[in-house]
Amino acid sequence: MLNKALEDEHQAYVQYLSHVEAIGGLNSEPIIARIKEIADDEKKHAEMFRELIGSYLSAVPSTGISKTTVAGSIEEILKVNLAAEKEAVDFYSKIMEKIKAERRVFQLIFFIKFGILYS
């Protein structure tokens, strides 16, 4: 699950930067600047996942990338990226549910094995 999240962050970073290139016209500078800021946030998220997967879990972080979506107008760009952000939040919620469930299993195993209950 964490490698999929990492691949999604790779996708978001690339997609935001690609979408910036499609934006033009009067008063587009603030929109371009904001999308670049968001791309930087996505890059930081990817770095956090890579560190979590590699350093803390001793696993191999994915170098893959989820499928990107092309968008041409500012309206399309905002719609596509807002939907992707919602999907990311939903997926991260599933990760948190799995962590909570596995924590409960670990607590039960720990109690059975050592007779110690913790919260």
C-alpha cells in the first residue's frame, strides 16, 4: 500500500508540473505559482514515503509512477487534480484503517504471548 502511495505521489508531482506548461494567458502567473507550490508539496510527500518504506520498514521504495491525466484548460486542470487529491485522501484513510487493524492484532498477539496489555 505504501509503494502505491509513493507511485501516486510521483504521478502527482509530474502531473502538476506538466499541467503548469498548459496554462497561459492573462493573469495566469498566480495560478502557475500555486500549482508549482503544490508540486513541491507532492515531491516532499514522495520523499517521506521513500524514507518510511526504505529506512523504517527496510523495504525497497517503488520507482514506478501511477497513470497521469492530461488536461488542457485551467478548469480541466483544477477538476482533474482535485479528483486526484480526493482519491489520495481516501487511499490514505484506508492505509490508516489497516494500520489500526494490524495494531489491534499485534496487541492481541502481544497479550497472548506475554500477558501484557497496553493501549
